[in-house]
Amino acid sequence: MARRLVHKTRVGRCAVLIYRDAEWNEYVVKTVIGGRSTGTYHTGDKDDAQGTATHIARRLRAQRRCT
């Protein structure tokens, strides 16, 4: 699996990462809280991946789970 990091947003001790997986022709949005992966979202659309990452980052800031 050849994933390339496209974007990274940090929220305190958390991160929202967007990877491009060329093998599967998709984008993967990964949420990391305290060094542990807590979930992934797969989509073929770059705009969808960016929107999802933005939504997750806003949710993490609002919940204050990462401070």
C-alpha cells in the first residue's frame, strides 16, 4: 500500500491526516488522538477528503479532547 501524506492539521495533541493512496485511487482521512489512530475515512474525491478533515478538526477543537 503506497500512501503519500497530502495534508496534516494539528489540533493540540491530535492530528487529522490526509493521505493519497495511488494503488486504490482514493484519499484516506485519518484521525490520530494521543498517538493512536481512532478512525479512517476513504473517498475517491479530494474535495470530500478536505471537507471531512476540516469537519473532524473543528469537532476536535469544540470537544476540547486534544488540549
